[in-house]
Amino acid sequence: MRIKTYTIRGNIILLIAMIALLISWPVMIHNDYYLLVGIMVLFQIILAVSVFPLIRMGLLFVAQGGFLAIGAYTTALLVTRAGFNTWLAMLISGIVAAIASILIIYPSLRAKGLYFLLVTLSLNQVITIGISNWSWAGGPAGILYIPPPNSIPLPWGATIEFSSVADFYYLVLALASLIVFILYRLWKGYLGKLIKAINTAEDLASSLGVPTLRYKMLIVIICCFVCGIMGSFSALFYGLASPGQFGLFTSFYPIVFGIVGGIGYFAGPIVGTIFLVTLPEFFRFTLEYQPLIYATAVILVMLLFRGGLIGLFAKLVELAQTKSKGKFFMNNLKEN
Amino acid sequence: MEQNVIVQVLINGLTTGLIYVLMALGFSLIFSILRVFNFAHGEFYMLGAVLTYYIVSIAGLPFYVGVLAAMLAMGLLGLVVERIMFRPLADQALPSFIVALGLSMGLSALMAVIIGSRGKYISEPISGVIKFLGASISWYTLTVIIASIFLVLGLHILINYTKFGRTIRAVASNPKAALLVGVKTKSIRSQTFAIATGLAAAAGALMAPLYYITPYIGNQVIFKVMVVVILGGLGSIPGAVFGGLILGFIESVGLTYIGGIANIFGWLFIIVLLLVRPQGLMGKK
């Protein structure tokens, strides 16, 4: 696409500036509250980016909350009841969530369109209601007093401790960079092409010998693995895992972020998450109106900008480009 | 098990079941005509209850006037909402789902600001109970049952035996062909939306005296409606009636004899059902 060549230098500068800003954020802002907002943004970006390929294929996967819960409880139980190392527990949480998704995903993918949304929604409910009735795991109160992550010894003798909010900020920043980078590589590679193919013409793709179902399963499994890891992070960060943290709206938010940001581009969910998670912070002074402002923003973006926020940006870039070439303005969002 | 308990449970199930039917009918209508998965339908129910509360306890009008006024007002609101929010996104399933989700969040947040989250209460317009097969049923419950049956029958007649209903069915089965033979699909869409919001408001208004009115009742109801719709199949009207009544009875029996954990069986049942029949119990392929 033309846009890519046009903004590639801008992209790299932007990326470096972003990374510098993200790393220096705790140093610049000596305020734990803004760090918490930063953690929230990065956490949600990971969720939104991991569910984004599914939205692209028209699969509204709303069981992320459930798989976060599976991850959080796995870590919580392994660490508090079995005394596992927290990092090992985190990895196991991801694997457990992925295995759990393997068990359910094949049958769920038989349901098409909105029925897929309903199956995953029910799944989310079953997991959270089931956990809150599981008395060995604390019932509705959940598991409390989960210790913070083990310190990491560095080769030159120092250790990384996890005691302040800034430490957790860097942890989630590292997780976000790693996960977003890997998912971006996948998206730019074969898997991304397949996703686009499945989105535009699934029957055609499968008639050409692409095992579409298998790839859909793979993408769901990747998404659930990420959810498991992030659930584990949330258990370690908050020091507790309770069913109330993983309600249905936990699953809805990443999808809302993705679509508001625009699903035409990989950056869409990231832009959407940053916009919608930080937006209420500008309205701290009027606490009770916050949800209202939030909802209004969602509706307005959907009504005003086809293709989400990123679609608006792409349109502006294309407009500038075609104007300079003297060409007629064309809608470039065919990708949707 | 005593007979009067069984009758009581069945009557309770019938009442809630009929309310679910009213909700699911509107939801299904919107889905089959506008192709919108209207997550905000629960909020229309909530608004119906809130409006009735204001009309009855602030303006001091009789309850039944309140119900009718709430229905009308919500119908008008439905017209406006459809025009502003859903018509520009016609036939775009994903954006309109997100808009509906945003509308749902927005309306309950707005009501939380206006009425507060603690809940309001209006008393039943008629008091007294009647004895029926050993069970005691309040007159008001009976009113709710009769009114809901009337509304369901009214909708049935409207859709199946009038010219307007024929156009609705035409748009549902093939919007392009309907447009070609001269059906004003756009106005059919907004009118259908208005009817559906009116029905939701009626359901909310009728249930208002039986429960506390909080900004969050919409959320509770919408999930039930989803269950009903899955049971009955999206876009199927007999399915909505069947699913609503079944869920009403299951819930009533479950809450009486099993307790809170009964909820999980409902959701598990849905998963199993959709695995066996991915198009819903009565839905078509």
C-alpha cells in the first residue's frame, strides 16, 4: 500500500520517540497514579492486540476475561499453595490457558457470526461463575496475599526487585514490547496474510487448500496464551485473584478498543486503547460523569470515523498524498 | 412437593418468562430487520422502568398512564436513536454492535447520574391476592401476565395479519427485493426499532413495581435475553416466545430448588446447545 512507503521514516521516528517516552515515563512522572494509568494502558494494549486478529476475521471473541481468570488463578494457586517460582508459574499459566482453549475452541468455532460471540460469552460466564463457586479457591472473595514476583538475579550480582509500582510498570512494558513485537511479526508474515484472506474470502481460501479452521484455532490459542500470561501478571501485580476482576466487560473492552481504534491496521487497537483508557483521566474532576464521557466518545468515534481513529489518520495521509499528486480522493479503507 | 408451591413456582416462571418474551421479541425484531445485535436493549427496559417511576411518583399520574406514556416516549426515543446511531451504520455489523455497547454503557451511566445507583421503588397499583389452586397470586402479577399476553398477541397480529407486518417480514427476508418492489425499507427499519424499544419499555414498566429500579437492571436483563435468543434462534419470533417461557420456568424452578449456582447451568446449557446446534434450537441454517 502507498501509505506505508509514504510514512515509513515518520514511523521509525515515532517509534523511537514512543519507546523513549515509555521508558522515561516513571522518571519523568513521580506519581504512582500516572504509572498505574500507564500499566493499565499497556495491559489493555496487550489484550487488544492479541484479540485483534480474531476481530479481523469477524470472530467476536469475548472470553478473554475467562482466560485471564484461568491464568490468574493458576498463578495464584501455584504460588500460594504449592510455593512455585512466580516466573515459572507465569509461564505455566499461559500454557494452562492455551490448553484450556484447545479443549473448547474446536467446537466453539463451529458457531458462526454472532453465535460465536454468544458461545464465548457463555464460556466467560461459566468460567467466572464456576470460579466464584469454587470454595477451595476462595469462592467469591478469591485468593488473597499472592506474593510479588521473585527477584531476578543479574549476572553482575545485582538483582531486580519488584516492590514499587515503577517496577511493575517496567515489567508490563517488557511484556507489552515482547508480545506486541511477536504479534506484529506474525501479522506481517504468513499468518497475517492468511487472516486477511480468511476475512475477505474464507471459502475461496479453504478451496485453495488453506486449512482455515486450523489457523483460526491457532490464533485463538495464541490469544488465550497471552491472556493466561496477563492474568498471571494481574494476580502478581494486585496480589489477589478474584472472580470479580474478570467479568464480561473485561472481555468487551479489548474489542471496543480494537474497533474504535480501527481494525484496518495493526496499530488500530493500540491507538484505540491509548485513546479510550487515557480519555477518562482527563475528566478526573468529574468522577461520576466519566463513564458517560467514555461511552459518548465510543459512539462518536464509531459514527464519525469509518474505520476508527486509525482510519481517520490513514484517510488524512491519503488525502495529503493524492492532493499532491493531483489525483482524485479515493477511499482507501477497502481493506475492511 | 406440595401443589401450592408448584403452582406458585409456575406462576412466577410465567410472569418472568413473559417479560423475557417481550424483551426477546424486540431484540429479535431489531436483529432480523436492522442486523444490529442490540446490546442496549436492556437499557431500554431500564429506561421504561425509570420513566414510569418518574411519571407515577413525581408527576403523580396513575400507574397505567405511566406505562403507556413510557412506551410512547421510548418508542419516540427509539425513532431518534435509530435515525442518529444505527441508520448511518446500516448493514455494518461490527460498528453497530460497538455503538450499541457504547449506548448501553452511556445510558446506564447517565441514569446512574440522574437517579443514583441506590434504586427506586414504586408500589403495586392494585393490592390484594387471589387464591388459585392453593397458591396465592397477587392481582398485580395477574395484571402483568395478562398485559404481556396482550402485547405479545398484538405484535403477532401486527406482524402476521397487517399490511405493515407484511412489509416488515419482506424486509426481514430480503431487504433488497423489498426495496425493489417499493417497500420503504428505511422507514420500516426505524418503525421496527421504535416498536421494539416500546416493547422493552413496556416490559420494564410492568416489572417496575416488582423489583427495585436501578440503573443496572438493564444489564441483568440483556444477558437473559441473549439466553432466550440463543434458545429460540436469532430472528425467530416463535423461538423468542418459546425460549422466553422456557427460561422463565427454568429460572423459577432453579432459584426455588437449587439456588444461586443454578445460573451456571443455564450458561453451560447454552454452550452445549450451540455445540450441538450452532444455529440455535429453533433457528434455521
